Amino acid sequence: MLGGIVILIVYLAFKPRSPHFDVSSVTLNTAYIDTGSLLNADVTILANFTNPNKKVSVDFSFMVLQLYYGDTLIATRAIDPFSAISTETRLHTVEMISSQVALPNGVSEKMRKQMGDNGIIFNLKGSFRTRSNFGSFFHYSYWLYGSCTFLTTSPPSGILVARKCRTKR
């Protein structure tokens, strides 16, 4: 009973909100399909992590981004841990490189068509171990899951055209 009251008081005093994950910029430097259906791609992503809290700092410790084309995982990258103080936005440049990734036949044909039409759709998924710090006396750890779908123009100067991102606990 007393523990519940303490948690309620802390919640009402700090009014914590979940951090947000977004993609600010994407550059598709290279993407081509070798003999058969082996994908080689180089995608640079500017990832945006925002702490919307006014009184709570957030530590991001274990962070992994996975880049998909359709349902096929084409690249994975870990991000170094960092902290975001109250109302801070942190930007991280992430280089996603795929080399000789086998695409199913239908998927490789779809990518070739999208490259010809000058619009390639990718999916980015992220898992983030986070800890909210309510001053120096109370900490709360949880997982965040980010998901972004974005459209780029074709390489070599592929740029971000549209995106939709969301973050869940």
C-alpha cells in the first residue's frame, strides 16, 4: 500500500513520458543486385532519439537497429550507449551496409522495379534498453521498440522522400 502511494507521488511529480525514435535523414549511397539475387547496399541513416521529459533523464544502453527490405533482413548495426538529459534530442549517424545478402526471387525483382521507378521502400526496426532516472533516488528500466518505414530515391544519390516512424514500449 505504502509502495503504491510512493510510486503514485513520484509519477505525479515527474509525469514521465516515453522517449521517441525517429529517422531525420536517409541516404541510399549504393544498392545493386549481383548475379542471381544477391543484394549489396550502403544506407546512411541519421537516427533521432528524443527525451520529451522536463524532469527525467534517460539512459540508452543496449541498442540495435535492423534494416529490412520487405521481410528480408539486410543489415544490422549496434549503437553505442548514451544518455539524454531532459528535453534533449540526440542524433546518431548509422551506416547500414549489406554485402551479398540473398533475396528471394520475387523480392529481388520487386527491388529492381522500385529502383527503376526511382522509389525504394525500406523498414527499420530498433530495440532499445532504456532507463528513466527520476533524480538520483529512483530508476525505472524498460525496453523501447522503434519502427520506421521510409521511401528513398534510387542510388547513387538516393535521398529520403517520405517516412513514418513510431515508438512503443
